[in-house]
Amino acid sequence: MTTGFIDNDILLKLVAFQLLEDAIDSLGLSSNSIRALPAARFMLLSKRNRQDYVQDVLDSAISFIEKCQIISSSQLTDPEDVPSEYKQLAPFNQIDAGEADLIVATANTTDFLQLSGDKRCFKALPSIPAPIYARLQGKAICLEQVVLKLIDVLGFEEVSTRIKPAIHHDKSIYLCFGYSQPVPESQVREALQSCINEIHAAAP
């Protein structure tokens, strides 16, 4: 079974959009195959997240994390005589500590997807050590890819209806779906694909 590594940013947005379970299913994953960082539960309750999200969203995200497998500390460290991947990633300040830990955790997993809402991290990937970048190629999934796939699976109207009440949580999604008047499906698809293409151009 494919293993999914998920960051808090995309998790919270998918919960707020009422799309998390469908997203996981559409990617061939399950809560049992998702891996989360040991500190994920505490990070979800950060002051910033408490300001940005209503308590129901935070509670649902924590409930989901509690069903996932937590990445063990041994997956995040290397033997003392080998430079750790984390140290190799440290110079790239566009990649925050949580994203770096998730990247390191994929080291011993061949069949995986990394779900991230951090565009700065995506765009920094080509600069990281080549072996690590090669491992991630074709396996890193952004929010726009998930939403576009869900339009195929659930239909445009269903996805749009779920997203609209919480659309302010992501600027790209906000712009893609229209913030002042309804936008036709073809235009939303084109806008989502444009966002994906921009990331792909920065990190092939």
C-alpha cells in the first residue's frame, strides 16, 4: 500500500474544505497508510492555527492525526557517522523544519506520496541534494492537484459547494474559484492547472 506523508498545512485546508476523506480515498490512501510527525498534534494547536481556524476544524484534524501512524524518531535520524539528511536540508531556509522532517522520513519508503501545501518548499526542491530530490520526483502532491482530482471524482459543483465557506484559507484556491462572482468550471480547471504548472516549472 502506498504511504502518504502529510503536512499540517494541507491537512487543515482539506479539513476546512470538507474534502479530507475524499482526498485520501482519491489518492489510494487511507488513514492507516498516512504518516504524521510526532509533533503534528501540538503544531495543529499553535497560536497561529487557533487564530486562523475554528475549533471544529482543529478538532477534526487532530482526530485524523490520531488515526494515523506517527513517524518514529528513528526514521528522522541517521547513524552518527553518516551526515543526516536533515543536516543536508538545513541550509535551505525555504524548507521549514516540519517539511524537512517529512522529507527525511521518506528515505526508507519506496512507494509513497508527500502531500504538502507549502509552495516555498516545492520551489526549493531542485536546490536540495540530488539524491533526495530524485527520491521525491513524481511523488510530491500539492493542494491544487488534489482539488483538481476531486473535481474529476466528485464533480465541480460538489467540490465548489464544500470549498466556498472556507475558501479564504488558501489564496490560490480563493483566486481559482473566484472571490466575487461564480466562475465556470472550465475557468477553475484552467486556473488550478496554471498553479500546478507554475510549481512544475520551478521543480520539474
